[in-house]
Amino acid sequence: MGMSKRTALLSAVIVTFGLGTMYLGLNMKTPRPPKDPHSWDILIFTQTWPNTLCYSWKSQNPAHTCYLPSDKSIWTVHGIWPTKYGTEGPQFCNKSLVFNPVDIYGIKDKLNQYWPDIEIRPSNATEGNSSSIMTSHKKQSIWFHEWEKHGTCAVVLPALDSEFKYFFQGIEWSEKYNMKDVLEKSNIKINSTLNVADYWKAVKSVLKTNAWVECVTKHDTKEQMLAEIRICFDKSLNQIDCDGIMKPRRGSIKKSHILTNCDTKKPILYLDYVPEQNMSTNANTTDSNSTSTDINLTNLNSTIDEHSKLLYRLKRKVFDHSNEWITKRPRHFDRSKSHQSRTNTSYNHNLNRSNSFPYIQRKEWDILVFSQTWPYTFCHTWTVNSDTHVCNLPANRNQWTIHGIWPSKIGSIGPDFCNNQTAFSLNSLEPIIPELHNRWTEIKGSKTWSKKREGDLWKHEWIKHGTCAKSLSALDSEYKYFKQGLDWSKQYVLSDILEQGGIKPNGSYPVNQIWHTLRTGLGKNPRIDCFYEKGTSTPYIDEVRICFDKTLSLVDCDPFRRNSNKPSTNCPYDKNIQYLGAVF
């Protein structure tokens, strides 16, 4: 009996202790951190088949027209969508990041090619009875919409942390993973009629990952049309399976793991034309094969079936795939060796080997390289490791200064020092010396120099490069040579061109944005040189070079490069380039 009392007492103690511990545990439990509504797991890169999109767009309103790309076989970009597994979004993550068309100035032609705004509303018209918010005011461009809805969420990644990077990534992925090429590699041609498994397997066989296949149903015949294909990437921009982005359609084959909204039992049309709309018998229909933006649908007197008006508010998603940024190994740029001949050869560097003996003088050249320097990078490189060096900056604080005009052989360096009998006469430049001080500025100065004279830079440029350029009648004197540099400096104002692409001093920008902005403003390919700061390897924009032929017409600086759509530069692709501000 005593044993039972002890047991009961012990049990009571244990229960009391357990309840107390539970109470303390519940009250001392660390609160969970709040969920980030803007977090996401995966990037979805979506490509659209333009003919199907155009059909869906015109289904909403007979007055709608379409801008279709000139290449009738290309798939266009819908967007890059940061996405949480199993759901949609996030969206509109940062309202302060307002779309600025200036930032994509340098790639506007590429965007019109790969990421065009296919949907065109009639001017001064709305959707009538539609309840869509987008129809109550003038339609914004697809770029405006995609940036503010999806791009503002993607910016958490360094590779997509600006408007330019976001859209440029879409262009690069479109060039590398365009569904036209992917499907053709699996022998799927336009005008095919296949089931969803065929399209899905075709993408899988080429890209080695699971993609999402999207369909649109034709409202009159109930036929399925191929609309979009989506591929996915992780936050390191590595291509991955799209599994988990949405719940698969009921009845899809589990073992095949097909990701789609399509009916797996029905064929899917991959059409080379925009199907005509099913309008009432009184409607004036248009040619179903028309792809012009001038399609006249405004005189239609009949209404579209109410079902066709509201049927396809296509939820346009984008899931992304990207090329990894290519990192070039930095090399410290030595300004003093820019465009100078190699001197470590065992033979005269002004001579060129020939099949016959003797060697011949290497005075011939193909193009003129006009090099302009950003004076604040030059000043930084000149003073960074010296207590005695000082800088002579131009009067115009936002003006690039001239480095030189260099006759050059394509694919080589030089020639230079072509005539050692030609002296330099500063007096011949007397009429333009004030302009030379401001536009062809000798930046380098020193507290210890006592013998440096006015015009030493100009003398060096004339003796080294001008003596080779004078083979042209337009540059056959010192005055003509230096006056031409001044004229080009006024005609090709780099600071103004860069500002058109949103590139201003005291900022940092990817080299692609700088190069494409210059290329768009100039109409020809430039060359960009960077200075790498020792220790940190921080890249600074240093010089921009543009090129001219012997008629003084602007030409590409890289006419024989295999890929002239990529920057000609020593700057890195994986780091932003520093654009130093003015030093006062």
C-alpha cells in the first residue's frame, strides 16, 4: 500500500514537471521570422509563338492588330519570371524601380527583333465592355510591363540587378535557346500537327531538362495551338528542370513528367499563319495570312461572340534560361603600351617579313583608329601610386579628351614612326592651340618636372602616328592631322552618346551596356579599353576607340571578328565598369 502511494506521488511529480516544461516551451518558443513576400525559387524564361499570340490578341477585339517579326520562324521572348515553387509570383516587388526606356537605348533594335511588342491596340480606342484594367487606358509597352512586374523581383541577383541586364539576358537566352532552333534539331517543322509529348520530348532531347508547354484553344473549332514553351534556371543561372513551377494538368502521364496545360489526348497545331477569327456572317473578315500591322479591322460592323471576347486573357508568364556571364581574366592595362609596336623582337619592328628578300618597310595601313580618353581615369592611373604626379584636366569637366589618331593594320599594331625626316613644328598649330589644350589635353604633369614643354604630347603623336597618316592628302600636314582630331571630337561626343543610354559619370555599368550604347549611337562597332587597378582589379573605363577608312568614313573597328555582336574590349563581362566622376 505504501509502495502504491510512493508510485502515485512519483507519477504526479513527473506529470507536473512535464506539464510545466511544456508550458515553458510553448511560451519560450522563438517566433518564426516573417515570410518574405518577394522571395522566389526559380527563373522561368518564356518564349512565345507569335502567330498564336496574335490570334489570341485579336480574339479579344476585332480592332486589335499585331506587330509580327520580320523573321517569320523566330520565337519571341515573353519574359523572365522569378517564381515561387507551386504558385505564381512574386510580382511588382519594388515600385521605386520605374521603367526607364533610356536604359535599354543601346539594345532597342535587338529587343525589337527578339522581344517585340506584338500586341498593338488601336489608337484612341479601348476594349469596350472589357473589365480588364489594362484596357481602361493606353497600353504600356511589353518592356514596361515585364520590367515592373517581373524585373523588379529579379534584381536580387547581381546578374539581373539593372533594367539593362534583365533585358539583355533575355536577348542572350533567346539567341542561344530559341525554340525555332531547338524544335528543328528534333526535326519538328512549322505546320506540324503533333501531340504534347512530341513537343515536350523534342525540347527535353536538346536541352536535357523538363520544359513547360503551353497551349491555346481555338474558340470555334476547339483545336489546340502551340503558344509558349518555358524553360527554367536556378539563381546561379544554371538551366534546371521546371518541375514544381505549377501543378500539372489533371490526367497527365506521371511517368513522362510532362509539364503542360495542353490536353494530352488532342493534337497541337504549330501554324505558320495567324488563324482568322470566327466572326458573324455580316463581318468583313481579313486575310488570315496577313502579318502586317496595317490590317484594317476597324470597319467591322458585327460583334465578336461574347465568348471570344473574354475567352483568352492569356496569362503571359516567362520562365528563363540564361547564358552564364563569361569572365575574362583581367590583365592590367598599361596605357604607355597602347597601340605601340612590340619592341622585344630580334628584327626591326618597322619591317615586315616577306617571302622575298630583303624585308620591306611596313608603312601600309588599313584604318585610322581615333582614340578618346576619359580624363578622370587617366588622372587616377597617373596619380594613384605617386606623390609627385599631378593632372592637367580639361576646362570642360565632362568632356573626353583625344589621345590620338593611329593608322593601323587590321589584326596588327602600327605602323608607326614612318618618316624620321619629318620634324614637328608647333608654330603650324598656332590657330588651333587653344582648342588643342581643351580637347587634346596633356593630362600628365609633375611637381618635379622642369624640362617639359608645351606640345610634347602633340609632338609625340605626330612623330609616331602622324608621319604614317600623312600618306592621305586629307592628313598630309600637322595642321590637317590635328584639326581632323578636333573635328571628330566635336562630331562624336562620347559623353552625350553614353548619356543617351543612361550612362553617366559617378556610376558603374556592365560593359555590354556601354558597348551597345556606343554602337547604337555611332552606328558602328567601337573598341573599349579598361584600366584595372592593381590589388583590387577594379575595372575603370579608360579609352573608347572608333575607326575610319581612308576616305574618313566611319567603319567597324573589328571587321573580321567572328562575332561582331559582342564587345571588342579588354573589360570584364562579369563586373560593372567604373565610370569615374569629375575631379574638382
